[in-house]
Amino acid sequence: TSGGIKIYPRLRATVPEREFVQETISSGVPEIDELLHGGIERGTTTIISGPSGVGKTTIGIQFMKEAAGRGERSVVYTFEESEDNLINRCESINIPVKSMINTSMLSVVPEEFAQLVRKDVDSNSSKIVMIDSTSGYKLSLRGEDPVSHLHALAKYMTRMGVTVILINEVENISGDLKVTDIGISYLADNIVFLRYFETSGELLKSIGVLKKRLSDFEKSIRELCITQYGIRVGPPLKNIRGILSGTPERIKNGDNNQD
């Protein structure tokens, strides 16, 4: 820098664990909470995975909206879009990100990273940290192994009682379900997947839970809609099968495979 050389040590996963209240954090969307049997637990790591434009960041910000309502601060480290774009996109679907920023309940940090995470956790008492996205974070490392960095980062934050949300974009819009492209599924206590599916000539979105380490979860897949009024999640899609394989088909009445 203009003031000299600064060297930052890597975050280590072996820091002493901070005491925090073990509780479940609601998304504020009843159907998503039903899928997760109440929500995600404080101090866990959640991967929200899906193709481009399916709503991953929106689902993550929804948890932060609820945190702001409880008076808890959150921070988003975004490698994919500008702060203005994120604000405008969220405001258009009734998530008041601008108000959350103005009241210091949310901080959006574009592109920069490193020791900012530790500062937010230690000094600003951030309760939820979202990295958007893992692929953007990988590019910022300029060839270094992203898995070891994310492992140390996630473990450090969860030991501090911080709830971690990792936004993971997969390349394939259809086809067999693939949670991540860089092999970080093992980091997650919770995995929420979002998928596109086509039916009757219309492209729709779906949401489901693949993994939840600390409790059971709903095994069904539901339709996801992101509207100007917010996030809407429908009932279980019991009349459609094959969404995870990328070849959905409607189940006819009397089909022996129907639940």
C-alpha cells in the first residue's frame, strides 16, 4: 500500500469456540421453514446451490432480512455484482436491503475480502455472513486452492457462532443434480438446492433440501416463485417426478409410482 507492506495471516479453523445460543433461524417464508423443519441452526454452514438466475442470492438475503428484524447484523461479500445492482434487485421483490444498510443491519462488501471477515465477526458482531459466490471467490484467489480457504473460513466463523451461507452456482441448467463444481459439499451442515424444470411449455423453478445435519427435513420438492411481493413457495410437487434428473414428467392418476 502507499503506507508500506501489510501481511495478513490466514484464518485458522482451530480458534477457541465462542459460546452462543443454539437456536433455529427462520427464513420468514413458512414453506421454506417447513422444508428445513424450522429453519437453519445458528453457527452452521449452509450451501444454497443452483444454476444462474434461479434465486440463490435472494434466498440467502431472505434469511438476512429476518435477522435484521431481530436486530441482528449481517454481511454479504459479493464477487458477482455491484452493491447497487444487489440493492435494486432485492428492492424489486420486497426485500428492503437499502433500509437494512442504512440502519447498519446489513453490510455489502464488493470484491474485497481477506481480514474483513474477521473484523466483521470480531468487531461488528455480525451474526450471518454470506459469500456470493464460491465461484467468484475461487477466481479472486488467482489459482490457489479454494477448498482449503473456504474450509478454514467456514470453520472459523461457525466456531464464533456465525451462521454461514455459501452461494454456489452450478453450470448445468438441466441434467443430473450436481451440488458443487469444486467439491465443498462436505463443508455444509445444510444443503438447499434450486432447480429449473419445464412443464407444459413453461420454465419454472423448484426448491428442496438435500442435507440437514442437525435435524430432519422435508423430503419433497416445491415450486419456487420470486415475485414483486417477495418469495412464494408452493405445496409439494407430488404430481411431477424426474426434476432432479432434469427430465420431469407429470404423474398420471393411478400411476403405481405416485405416493
